[in-house]
Amino acid sequence: MERTVKITEVLGNRNFLKLWIGQIISALGDRFHQMALLGLIIKEGGNIGEELSKITFWSILPFFLFSLFSGVLSDRYSRRSILIGSDIVRALLVCAIPWIIRDSTSVTAVYPVIFLIGTFTCFFSPAKFSIIPNIIEDRLLLAANSLVASSALLSVLAGTAVGCVVFDSMGFRVSMYFDAFTYLFSAGTIWKLTTKEKERPKIKSVAVILLDIKEGMKYICNDIRLIILMFFSAIFWFVGIGFYVVISDFAEKVWNITSLTPLGLIFTLLGGGLLTSAVLVGKYGDLIKRNILYTSSILVLAFGIITFSFVQSYFTVSGIIFFIGIAGGAFLSPINADIQKIVPDELRGRVFACKDIFVNAAMVTPVLIIGKLTTFIYIRELMLYLGVGILMIGIFVAWKSIKLNTIKEHVVQDA
């Protein structure tokens, strides 16, 4: 018989606890440097939506270019070593940003650095999600992945608000150095992990890399559930980045904000909803059929954004945004756990790397389009169009998510 999972059971695993705490701190720092760049854009007087789109583009482009290779590395070499190395390099790159910009308020000069940070994040991502099943038992995977998701979402909860205040009061350079520290903190917590990884044959030629990529792609193509889950992940991040860009522009044009703090409060409430949902799904998610969980959450998300587009009051929107966060978290939280339950360890890195390609290929072009649309479409209308689009996507989710019910059924039979 199925039962709920206590969060204390997951956090009682010391290896997982170390990884989770490290990712909370690292994600917190990420928001510091992102809010600092946003603050420079506001000072420069540029179009927030358009500039955010450019920063996002250079951040996610490496996933599209290098994810297949990063997946092979994750399946051939120590995932723990890849995670530590990626964190250290990202810390050094973030430290370089203040020296590149100096007294300028333009962020254009740091696009190459943002690209490099994205490259090492591309190596980090599949290794992180692949190592989780190596350090925690299967029945706790949904709760564990919900907590890992919440570590990224906590960056919205706390990092956005605190990052805005730090930038407004202490400036750009402090924000960047704090972010570098968080990467080093993450590397330290991962270094303390005591997971046992399987010995894997090392890469000896380019032909081996190509064969590994082919094997991973073949495995994905033979399981329709993996393709559906990758599409769902792409849907979430397309909606999430689109909403992030639109709401930032909305705050400037509708509420006439002149500092980052009011926008930080909105993102904090969004993060609060995301975190609340991640915890609830981790505890009760396996009691709910997957098609019901995925479909209901995306429909609530759509209606929340549609309602947002019609509301004028900043305080009313603050309540709506919390429920939008709950719906988004409920849709996102099960995806990685469901993938981990399907895929064997020796293929996990390549599958998660392919998922990154799905996600970022879906984000690169639309995110630039949304940034441009903010320059000539009234922002309320753009918010409404986004909500209606999500509502239509919900029909597709309702149709396809029925196949995902077999994931939970399979796990119960194996238990």
C-alpha cells in the first residue's frame, strides 16, 4: 500500500542533505548576479524585456550546443568530479564580471562570460540529476527531486528579494562576489559526498562519443514516456521564462517601478508558491495519478496568468502570483523523478542532457521573440496571450499525460 513520504526521511540521508543545501546556497547566489544585471539595465534606461531576453539567450545557448557531449561525459566520468569542477570554474567566471564592466552600466561586454557560465552549467546539470538516484533510495525519488527543484525555486523566494536589496544598497560588485562564494560553497558540499559511482570505460576516441550519443537517442526514441516528459519540461521552462520576461516589463510599464525591491517582492511570492507546491508534491505526489497532477496544475497556471493580465492593483496581483507559483511547482516537481524511475544509471546522463536540449531548443527562439514583442504589444495583452496559449497547451497535456500513469504503476509493482 502506498503511503506519504515524510520530508525528514529524505533529509535524513546525509549525502542528499549535503547536495540539497549546496544547491540552495548556489541558487541563492545565482539570483544575486541576475538581479544585479537587471539593476544595471534599469539604471541604463534600456528596455527590460528585450535586455533580459538577450541575457537569457546567451545563458541557455550552450545547452543547445553542448548538451549531447555533456551527457556522454556524465555517463563516462565521475559525476561528482564534474559537479565540483563546474562550480569552481563558474565561481572564477563570476568574479571576472565586475572587472569587465567596471564603471559602465552596459551589460553587453559580459555576454561572452555569461555564455561560458552557461557552458559549465550545461556540464553541471545532467551530472546533478544523474547522481541523485545514486545517493537515495527509489521510493524517495519524488520527494528528493521536489526538494532539489525547491532549491532552485528558493533562489526566487529569497535570492530575488535579498539580491534586489543588496544591489540597491551595496552595489553590483558585492552581488557578483557573493554569487562566486555560493558556487564555491556548492563545490565544498559536493566534495563531502560519499557516493559510490560505478567504474565506467573512459572515452578513447570521437567515435565512442558518437556511438554513446546514438545509443542515448535510440533509448529515448523507444520510450514515448521519456519524449512526453521532455516536452513537458520544455513547456514549463518556455512558460516560465516567458512569464519572467513579461512580468518584469509589466512591473516597469504598469506599476512604474523605479527600483528592484517591489519586483523582488513579486518574485518572492512566486517563489513561495513554487516552494510550497514542491514540498506538497514531494509528500503526496505518488498518491495522485500523473495525468491528473500534470493537467490540473497547468490549467490552474493558465487561468492564473489570464487573471493576472486583467488586474491593476499591485497588492491583488501579489496574491494571484502565489497561486501561479503553486501551479507551476506542481507541474515541474514530478518530471525529473519520473525520468529517473524510467532510465537505467548507465544512460541517465545522456537522457538528462537530451532533456536539456529539448528545454533550451524550445526556449532560445521564443525568448527572443517575447523580448521583441514587449516593444510594440501592450504588455497586458501580451500577458493575456501568454495565458491563453498555456490554456491551449493544457489540452495537449491532458491528452498525453495519461501514458505517464504507467510510471507510478510500474514502481508500485516493483516495490
